[in-house]
Amino acid sequence: MADRHAARLTQAYSPFHSRLVMILKVALPLTALALMSSVFLLASPVDPERAIPLAEIDVADRARDPRLTGARFAGVTDDGSALRIETRTARSDPLATLRFHATGLELYLDRVDGGSVFARADEGTIDRDSGYFSMRGNIELVADPGYRLNTEQVRGALDRTWINMPEAVAGMAPAGEIRAGTFTIERSAAPSVGNRLVFGGGVRLIYQPEP
């Protein structure tokens, strides 16, 4: 009796199982195909024009004139001041590998006495072999306490606190408008004094008292 009952269940199950297998054979591939299609449909389309601004590099020009973009030179002077020069572009001198010709220079000096110096210029040179740098063209220099000066040339040392304006300078000082033939920021001989700011070459100060 049990064997006949099992046989009837097997006969009833076999057609159902066969139909289920046939349905799954068709349904599963269709489901997978639908899922893959939805992935491609939902993906963001690629806009080829968006890649154009990222490719504004003249490869041939870079090969002829290799240069660095956004180069930074940093160090500490012998008195502990932090010196940093950031550039828009910098390229190595073919005659001296440690000399760089740069554009868009920005000079930052955090002096050991707590003051700071900032200068900006159109172009310049950084010579790590000699330990000096130079800046030229439309120079603006800001120095504590309250100096804002303009000139055409700046020279300086990379390993010590020495920044020199050898040409005429003009601008504002804490006491008023100032003009001079030269201006220098240098380390004082007395360690307790820190750095000193020296004007020379016919200094003229137009005093402007505080209101």
C-alpha cells in the first residue's frame, strides 16, 4: 500500500517538477538579461566634451620645454625662520640642474621673532646651488609690523634670513608713507632683538598721525 502511494506521489510530482524546471530555464536567463540592461540604462552617459578642459596641455610644448606646475621650495634658515617659495611654473636651467626659472612666485617667511613676510612677483630664479633666490616684476612685499612696499626686484638667501630690495621702494609704513633707495630684512647681531628692517639710500617718510 505504501509503495503504491509513493508511486502515485512520484507520478504527480514528476510533471510539476518538469514544468518548474522548464519555466526556470526560460525565466532565469530573461531576468539576468533584464538586470544587465537596467545597469546600462541607469548608468550616467559619458559627455565627451567634459573631458576637453582637462586636456589643455600642449604635449609637444612640454617636451620642448619641460617644467613643473605648482612647484614649492621650503626650508629653515640658520636662525630658525621658516622660508617657503611657491611658484606657478618652474623649469630647470639646462646649464645648472639646481637652478630654476619660475613664474608667479610667492614668498612666505615666518620669522623667528614672530613676524612674517610675504612677497609676490611675476617671475624669478631659485638657485639651490648658490643658496639664493631673486624675484622680478611688479613686486609687492608685506612685512610685520605694518609695512606694505612695492619695488621691481628682490634678492634673498635660502639658508639665512636675508631679503633685500636693491632698487627704489615705496609704500606704507606704520607711521605713514615711506620711500627709500633700498630695503633689507636681516638677522640682528643681537639674538634677543631678532630680525631688523633697514631702509637706506635717501629715506623719506611722510608722517601721518593717527586720527
